[in-house]
Amino acid sequence: MIYGTSTASYQIEGAAFEDGKGLSVWDVFCERPNVIKNSDTGNVSCDHYHKYKEDIKLLSELGVTSYRFSISWPRILPNGIGEVNPKGINFYNNLINELLKYNIEPCVTLFHWDYPYELDKQGGWLNDKSSDWFEYYTEVVAKNFGDRVKMFITFNEPQVFIGHGHATGHHAPGKRLSMRELAACSFNVLLSHGKAVKKLRELIPDCKVGYTSATTPAIPVNSTEKNIDAAYKEFFSFNKYYWFWNTAWWCDPVFKGTFPESAEFSEISKFLPKNYNDYLKIIYQPLDFCGINCYNGNYYDIDKNGNAVCVPHSSNASKTAIGWPVTPDALYWVTKLMYERYKLPIIITENGMACHDTVSLDGCVHDFDRIDFLNRYLLGVEKAKSEGIDIIGYYTWSFMDNFEWEEGYQYRFGLTYINYETGERIKKDSFLWYKKYINKYI
Ligand code: GCO
């Protein structure tokens, strides 16, 4: 079992305009007035670009066997395609070598939302060339790092960068597209995934590849067969209004080689290429694991006809600092539901919580809420494993506090506290707890 921790390039690196890096849509989006809390930006963030050695040393103290991070596409390809930036390549080479020095397996996410601005100017995911651009970027990654990196995730949470970035517009690139355009973007993302997997397999035959979906599982309130069935149906249902948040839409083509089987799907498929099923030959590639990001779930009972009915969270239920409900059985149910449908080994690629962390008089960060959260959620993982669900990895979100997208720096998800004024790193109590937890299993 892999025990790791996750980050993403734009959220931690900083050095947004240094060493020949091109602009990403997040660099540009953060310049808009009133889109990010306190007008925060990722320009400096944790300054991981300069402090990576210190950070990886901390990672080795944490005792993780793997570290999941993403590559900033415009850092290595300033225009998204074409000329490679040697300083960008150099940064990731150093980072990877440093990880290997401590025996930490790098797990690279190809795309965690910092899309090259130059390509966005040409339409971004709407452009029919976008999957070729992504394939080219993948080739550059594979050729430069594939001798040492063997574990890849093509996309992180397509739901979110399409849903928030292109539908509601409160994430970069801040677009509010029509249904027709959203369908085109989404289809290009699915195609990009398929082309990237093929390229990785061709250039790194011994690599392991997965794809990570955002999930909010439907949790049955009773463990009766009927309630479980209803929760399963609910979780994988296709809704024509929120289809781009749908697990089935984003996961069925990739993990199962089918498009969602639902009458409502025709409302969306009318916007896809006529012969859209033929494209499954590209989209559906054998994968080594199914990546799941999960923070919480929703509870469901059944009505007289056996249909799922949402049960609101109790007013006593705990909430994280960002307001998300704490539902410790979420990991048990999400892994069960996803495994039943896709039958692939599962890696939980993100799980964690935001707390109101402060440095106490003794200089420590006593985040007992986070310890309790991780403890409870990990019990769900243990339970699922004991019932035969093939969970092969777990990564906390996040290794360190970082830029939480439109929420700026106000919420802290890290095991490591960052003092954004001085750059100081402090191991929180949860860091020490997770270290002990991992130690028990290794
Ligand atoms: C996501 C992203 C992360 C977030 C984390 C907390 O899941 O939205 O992958 O970048 O920071 O999930 O919201």
C-alpha cells in the first residue's frame, strides 16, 4: 500500500514569472479584480520552486512512500507547444532526483488546472487541436522525466476545471460557456486523456497510469440491499443540467469504454461529434488505477418505490473550516461504489480537511480536528480493504498549506503549516500523527 501526500503546481510553487516560465490561465485570472479572496495570487505562494529541497527533506521525515505533485505545463512549455524551457525542465529534474534520493516515488499529475495562457488565447479546450497539444505536452514530459517517473495521473478532477473554470466561471480561465461549448471542451478533455495514455505507454512501457475524478459519494443511511442499490444508482446517475459534474460522464468512457446509459444523455450527445462512439477507441485505454479525490459524501435513504432520497446532514454534524461536512464513511462507500463499477485498483489521490490552524504559544500547531478527521476516514479505508476492495494507495491533501484557488490563503489544508510572511514551515501535530500511522503499516 502506498501512503503519500499531494500538492499541485500552481498552489505551491510560486515563481510565477521566473526562469522563462510562460503564463498560465491562473496567473492571468488572479489579476482580475474581485475573483479571489483578499486578492491573493499564487505568484509566491509557498515558494516551493526555491524551497523544494527543504520541502522534500520534510517529506522524507514524514515517511511517505510516494509524493503526488503536478507539472506546470507552461513552466516547461511557455507557449503550451513548441519550444521547451530548459530551466523549467531543470526544476522538475531536480525535484524528481531529490525525491528519488530519499526513496520517495514521484507520482506526476499531468494536468492540475494551470493551463497555458497562450493556448487559452486560441480557445483552450474548445479548440479541436487541444488534444494534440496535450499529447505533445505529454510527450515532452515522458521524454524528459520518464526514465525516473513511472507513475502518472493524466487529469485531476475534470469536473472542477470544466465546471468552475468554464461553466460558472469562478475558477480560471473564468469562462461561462454554453452547453454546446461545454460538451465540446469536455469531449476534448476525454480525447486528450486517451492520447496521453497512449503516448505514455509508448514512451515509458513500464509506467503505471491513472485518472482522478472528484467524488461526492451517495452514502446509504441503511446497509440494506435496496438502500445500497439506490445509492449506487444515484451516484452514477446522469443529470442533463449538471452533467459536467457527473461521475458517469467523466468516468464511464475512461474506465469502462462506454458513454452514460441514460435517456437524458441524448440532450448532451447531440452536441458531440456524430460518430462519438467511434472515439472510444482513443478515449478508452487500459489503466492501472482509478484515482479518487474525496472529502465528503451525501446521505441517502429510499422512498416507497425504492428511489434514493437525500437526507440532509444533521445539525450536529461537524464541518470543516471551509464549511464542508465531515462524513467519515465517505471513503468506505466511495471506494466500494467505484470498485463495483470500474473494477480497477483504487488510489485515493486526495483526502483531508481545512482547519483554522494557528501557531500556539509553544510554537506548535495543534490541529487535533485534522487528526481526528484523518483517523476516522482512514478507518473507512481499512474497512473497505478488509472487505476485499482493492485499494492500493492513499494520499492526504495536502502536504502543506497552499493557495486554495478562489479562496486564496484563508483556508489551510496542510500537514505542514506555512508562514506566508517568512516562508517558515512548521510540522503540525497531524504531520506527526500521519508519520506514526504510516510507520505502523510499512
Ligand atoms: C481539488 C483540488 C485541490 C484542492 C483541494 C481542496 O480537489 O479541488 O484537487 O487542488 O485544493 O481539493 O479543495
